[in-house]
Amino acid sequence: MAVKIQTSSGLIEISNEVIATVVGGAATDVFGIVGMASKNQIKDNINEILRKENYARGVVVRQEENEISVDVYTIVSYGTKISEVSRNVQEKVKYNLESMLGVAANSVNIFVQGVRVLPD
């Protein structure tokens, strides 16, 4: 499935993979996020073997009517305030979707799947 935007010049179609990549890039830029948790272990393990960068890892995009809902599965850094980091991810994801793709997110759900202690 894809998001379709009708303009005066024609039709723009944005695939869910592109949306997931934008969301994953925005999420990993937020301070306190150390990684994305995988929802599809087999596919992501193959990508790691092939050394392919995958920002869409841990992102699920669902379409509802004319808007989209996004689920983001993250791993946060130990010692950060999880609620603040999650709120920052929500704001950055919504901003990037609207500014880069012109797509409004109905909801951005953050699922913290783990906490990682980083070496000093």
C-alpha cells in the first residue's frame, strides 16, 4: 500500500517503505535512542549479514482512511528519561513526515523494547 497525494501536476505515490525509512531516520536522530528493535528478526538478520543500512527496522506503518499511524519500536540509553525521549521521538517523527513527505500522522506510537547501558 502507499499514500497517494493528488496535485495539480499529477499523482504522487509514496510507499510505506519510504515512510518507514523517514520515520526510522528521525527516531535514530533523537538523543537517548541507541537503536531500533526489530519486528521482523529473520529479514533484519539477513540485512545485517549483507551489511545493508536499514532505517525502517522497527517501524510499522498502517494506513487508516486518509492518514497514517506509525508504530516505532526503540531501544533507549540507560539513564535517560524514557517518557521525554519517547515524546521527542513522537514530535520529530511527526515533523519529518509533514515537512519531508507532506503526510500527516494520525498517531505515532512509541514502544520501548529495551534499555542499553553504553560504555563510558
